Amino acid sequence: MVAVVQPMLEIRPMRRSDLAQVMAIEKDSYPFPWSAGIFRDCLRVGYRCLVLVDREEICGYAVVSMAVDEAHLLNLCVARACRRSGLATLLLDHVTREATVFGADRLYLEVRPSNRAALRLYARRGFSQVGRRPGYYPDPGGREDALVMIRYLDGSGGG
């Protein structure tokens, strides 16, 4: 008999007590990570902050701002050891469903043009580029642009 370990995945609201694990992932993932203060501010002002947990271990997180009829994905990250396992898709789909339930008809995000994995994920999930923000991200070589992407949630395809 062979035992197969199944993940025990849960997506739940982020708590202040999660910040140490979230910060460890953030610092390991980005050359210019968000600070703990930014995450605390997002929690304080009521942004939708979520963590993806597998057996008490945080594997990823998302931060979303929602207002009237639109949502803005501010941060989505999966721990390095958990990547390429579908968890980013799972988290993004959850965020998209929550935005739809909230009443948003579109979901925006910014992404580095150099982040090929994220670009593939967003394209697969129905996002398209609608703009570019010059010099948006800090970069070891100076600044990097951001691609602004949108996914229409009401099925209209735009406008």
C-alpha cells in the first residue's frame, strides 16, 4: 500500500499574526519587497488580504483593493518552494470570484514586463494589457515599467 499525501489547502483572510510568514515569502520573492508596514496598512484600511495555507504553512497571499465596480490586485505571490503547482492560479481564481461577488465588473493589476511567468498566468486567466506605467517599479538597474492589465468580470469583454 502506498500513502499519498494530499494538500490541505485553505484560503482565508490574512491576520496580523501571519505577517512574519508573509514577509519571509515577500523578501524571498522580490528584490524590492513591500514592507511589513505596507501589509499592516492594507489590513488596517480594509483591503481584501488573503493567505493560501497548506497545513498551517502560508504558501501564498493576495492583496486586493475593491471599490464600487472595480477591483485592483495589488499583490499576488506564491512561495518559491510552492511555485509551478497551480497555487497562483488557485489564488487568482479565488480573488476573481470574490471581486465578482463584491460587484466589481473589472479587475486591474500591474505586472513587470520581465515577469514572464506572471504574464502567462494572467493571459491564461483572461487578462489583457490596457496600458503601461513608465518607471513604475524599482529595479537594480534603475526603474522598470509596469504593464497595466484588466480582466472584465461581467462577460462584456470591455467598455
